Amino acid sequence: MDVEILNEKDNRLLERKEINLKASYEGKKPTPKLNEMKDAIAAKLNLDRTLIVIDNINQPFGVRYSDVYLKVYDNENAMKVETRPVLKKNLSDEKVNALLGVKKKKEVKGKKKGAATAKK
């Protein structure tokens, strides 16, 4: 996969770089999956894979390249500004919940949901 940076913007307020790039691929293989594209971009640009968030992949019909918009964060804590759907697309559910501070609900043993315990 060949990666060509079209535009790069340094956003210090949100502790990230915003990059527009063109990812070209050859052969009769289908369009690479998001994780494959993330791995290739991280390898080509010498970036930490865990700090990359691919926001948008646009592939015009009939061509062997994609326009990719991604964000490279300085640290994982800065990723909290991303929306849940974008994070879920890029990270595992456990990591998204940990990052956004969502705790699992505790299950109460021995009680059924919605059961009334009235004494007469």
C-alpha cells in the first residue's frame, strides 16, 4: 500500500494531528479493512497504531485508492473528545468503555428482574 499525505494540520487545542491522505493499493484484492489500513498507515508514517483514529475512508467507484481522514493523538486521554461511534469503529468495546468511563452494571444474584417482594 502506498500512502501519500495530501494535507496535515496540527491541532494543539485537541492534542492531535489531522491528516488527509491518499492510500493506493494494487492487485485484484478488495478494499483493505479498516484495521489493515490502520496498520499500513502506521508502518509507513512511523506512528503508534493505538493513537490513530481513522474518521473517514472514501473510495470512489472503480479506482484502486481511498481518500482517508485520520487523527493522530498525542496520548490516549486526549481521545475522549471523539464520539462513541468513531471510537467503536477503531477500538475494542472494553477500551472504549474504559476511555469514556463507562462502568459495567453489577448483577444482583438471587433476585429476578422486575419481581415484587410484598409481604402480607
